[in-house]
Amino acid sequence: MKKSIQSVLFIALFVLQFTAVFAQKQNGVIAKVTDGDSFEIIANGEKFKVRLNGIDCPEYDQAYGAEATEFAMQFLYQEIKFESFGEDKYKRVIADIYFGEKSINALLVENGYAWHYKKY
């Protein structure tokens, strides 16, 4: 019993430390806009794919998909901050991205290019 409690506590502590490090805001640059809710970011010398947290935009070939992508393009090559929350099934980082103090995720919703998406 004592070993199982120690094991659970060890695992819980490890997960909390990992989550705290993984969810920190980092600086980066948007290197590519794939569509309204998907980007490539360069941060710390690495390039990786990002899926915006909590929203969904229409795909490029769907109604308003091109407009959502065009709106997101204004952030291309801009310095941003982002907070990551793990990966999706396609190995993209799920993240909130901030341009200045404003969330790009929220800007897409506020401007009618995205809707709230609980899964992400």
C-alpha cells in the first residue's frame, strides 16, 4: 500500500512539473499560416505546427475559410507569445497565441472567422 501511494504521488508530482513547464508562455514568430486556426511557429530555434486552442475555423475550401486564413495572415512573420497545452492527434501543439496583449484565438472569434470548439 505504501509503495502504491508513493508511486501515485511521484507520478502526480511529475505531471504537475511537466504541465507547469509546458504551459509557460514562450516567444516565437509565426512562420506560416496553414489556415485560420493552424500555424507554424519558430521558437527557440525550432519550427513546429500549432493548432489554436479552443476555436475552429472553416477549412480553406469551405465558406469563409479563405477569409479566415486571410485574417490570420496579418500575423505572419510577427513576433508573438504563445502558451501550449499539449498536442493533438496530428502532433500539432495546441496553443493560445498572443499578439501584444490580445489573443489571436479571441480575435478570430470576435471578428466572425471562428467559433468556440470545446475539443481543442
